Amino acid sequence: YTENPDVSIASRLATIFLKDEQYQKALPYLQAVAGQDVDDMNTRVKLGLVQMELKRFDQATKTFNEILAKNPESDRVRYYLGSLYEETKNQDLAMENFLQIPPQSKLYTEAVLHVGYIMKERKNLDAAKGVVRDAIRKSPNTNNFYLFLANLEEESKNLPEATRVLEQAVERFSEDEKTRYYLGSLYDRQGKVDKGLVQ
């Protein structure tokens, strides 16, 4: 019985090649390890990422979906799958996966911003604003949400609302120079020079 030593060797070789970013060489060893131990989630995640890196998108999609079938609570894999769908222009499936990532996840901010950018790209600004406003309600201490919402309002030619959003952000994140500068530039554009200088 030699499977375990073989798997151990394959795992070590995969690690070496991954460290050197030799993904093509790492692939067969990752496949060997994943094939021997279907419950080894970390190896299967690495396999999916390597398949993605090598632009084997169908294989990567299958790998990530198989992982999620057994580990539906994995925000990390859900995020990878959303990113994969986004890269392959399956925007609806990308958004579906990103929106399943909960507010308590470390990946929540990035997931919401991905959805917002997809909607913005589709010129669906109202839907994008709705998603970001909902995210602010769930995670009010994330400055990037305010900045993105202000940008969406600006794109909608609604400078007063963009200004209001940034004023809220400055109240919460008074030390953030980027937010203060953005607000100051909006004041200047609206002729509120005295306020703009204060920022």
C-alpha cells in the first residue's frame, strides 16, 4: 500500500512548484493529491486557483462548485467563484455568489464593491446605489462604501447627494484625508469655496 507516501511526495512537489509560481508543473501533483483525498479542502482550493491562473476556467468552475457543495459556508471559495465568473463575463452568476457573502466576513467589503462595479459597468446606477446603501446599513464603519456611493451619486449628476454622503463619511472617518479631499473637491465644484478650503 503506497498511496500515502505518494500523496506526501506529490504534496511536497506541488508546494515547491507553487512557491516558484510554476503552475503548469504544480497542476498534476495537485490533481494527484486532490484525487486521493477529496476532503482535503485546502488542496482543492489550490487546485482551483491554479486552474484559474492557467485560464482553465471550466475546470476551475467545476472544482470550486464541488468544494462549495461540501462546504457551502466557505466565503473564501464563494469569493473565488464569484471572481472567476466575473473574469469569464458571467456577471449574473458572479453577483449571485458575491451577494451570498455575509457582512461578518472579511471578504464582504470586496464582494459588495465587485457587485457595485458590475452594476455600474452595466449603467445600472440605481441598483448599484441600492446595494451599497444596504451594505452601509449592515456595515456602517466601512469607509470604502461611502466613497463608492458618493462616486455613484456623482456619476448620476447628483452632486448634492454625493456631498451629503461624504459629509456623513467625514463625521465617521474624520482623519481620512482621501475622504476629506473628495468632499472638498465637491464643495469647490458647487461654488462652496469657503467650505472647500476648510476641508
